[in-house]
Amino acid sequence: MKHKERSLVNLGASVSWRQKKNIFSQKKTMNQFEKISEEEDRIGKAIVNAAYEVHKELGPGLLEKVYEVCFCHLLRKAGFDVHRQLMV
């Protein structure tokens, strides 16, 4: 059993064997995706870096709100306009 297939089973996902086969047979290569803009790339990197820094400094076990506040603070320091917990 492949690693990805095991993870679906371990998570108790109610996915049929045929659905799993379709999921794993739909491998995409990088050239099938649209290129992102430099601005989207910059935003994405800032988000990943802020998340990494928060996790590295605080570690696991705190309330989600603590991580959220620190994460948003780092993004604001990086010059982004950040809004938390907006109604959708």
C-alpha cells in the first residue's frame, strides 16, 4: 500500500477504492499549473515564513488565538494589511 493511500485509510476517510484510484492516478506536473505572479509569490513566501517563525519560537501546545496574534503581528511587520477572523 502506498504512503498516500495509507494516510487516507488511517484518517478514516470514507473514500471508495475506485475514488482512491482516481485520486492517485491524477498526478499533475508543474507545467500543468498556471504560473503565479511575483506579488502572489511574495505573499505566499511571507505567509509560510511567518508561520514557520511562529512555530519555531512558540512550539506546540498553545491556544490557536496565540498563534494567530503572533502570525498576524509578523505579517504586519512585513508590511501587509492583515485582518483577523472576518465574517464570510
